Amino acid sequence: MQNDARARITVFSDYVCPFCYLEEPDLARVREEYGEAIELDWRAYELRPHPVPTLDPDGDYLQRVWNASVYPMARSLGMTLRLLPVQPRSRKTLEAAEYARGEGRFDQMHEALFRPFFEDGEDIGEDEVLLRIGASVGLEREGLRFALEEGRHTHKVLADEELARRLSVGSVPTMFVGLPDQPLEKAEAVVGAQPCSRRIEAAVERTLLRY
């Protein structure tokens, strides 16, 4: 099938990042506004890969960030997020999303992975949780299980993270807006959640003018 996209938004994101979840409404609005003129391409970025320690939910840092930024942004967007004691590793979560991509169910799996963690406090780094979420969006349970056990998509996650390092990505979400055939090094970077702003749309408009 021919790809008619005239601009590509490459999003480096992690399913345990609250700001990545908070960016979802803006990206959905861009997709709705521009339709097939836009290609959205999600890439993996682990905030805390092993052996980097996970953060303490009761520690000063997370308490400060959530109270000062996450909760106010969530209220402004009408979203529910809760700082919960579960702080999962995200490698397998990102691998499960890649499996879904190969099965043509990436969008559904991508949307389904955020809510169980940020709203229900489930450990989305656990295989059984990922299998249940996958089944809820139509993925074959045993196929996903084997892919996770074999590390079938580990190389893709690591390749995305190496690309992020080359692009000097230091936080997520980071979005690169450019032409579909343009190297990401030449695309326009938009960093951080952008609720109620036009920074992404403005970057898209500049890209479309160059098409």
C-alpha cells in the first residue's frame, strides 16, 4: 500500500513515563487534524534500563515532579494518573509493543499499555500482565509469550535506543518532525509534553511547506 504521508513525527517514548502518556491526546489530535498527511512512528526509549535503579515513589524527586507538573497537566487534560508504588522496568513492555507492530496491532497495543500502569497500578513489566493486555487487543497469547521469552524484539528496542543516543535524546517524549524520507538528524525536535500548545502543529506546518 502506498504511503501518502507528507510529514513524519518520530516519537521516542516509554510506557512508564507520565509525560509520554500526557502527550497522547496532543498526538491523537494531530493525527485527526492531518489524517493521512501525517505518519506517526513510535520508537523505544527506556528511562531506566537495567541496572539503573528505579525511582522511589515516596522519594522527594517523584513527589515534587508529580505535584508540580504531572497532576496539574492531567487535570487540565481531564486524564487520570496516579503515582503508585509499582515502578516497573519497561524493556519487555517495549518488546511487547514491537511484537504487536509485527502483528498489525501496534496502535491498539500502544494505547492499551499506558492505562493499566498509570491508572490501575499494574506492573506492566511482568509477562502475565503483558499477555493479558495483548489478548485484550487481539494478540495471540502464546505467540506473544514466546516472543518475550526468546527476546525476539530486543534488538529492535536496543537499536531505537542507540538511535536516540546518536540524536542526543535525553528525555521523553522527544519528537522529531520532518519529511518521511529525511534523516532524523535534519528533522525538527520538539521536546516534552505539549498540552494545549501548537509547537507540534507548527513544526508539522513548516514541514508540509517544504514538501
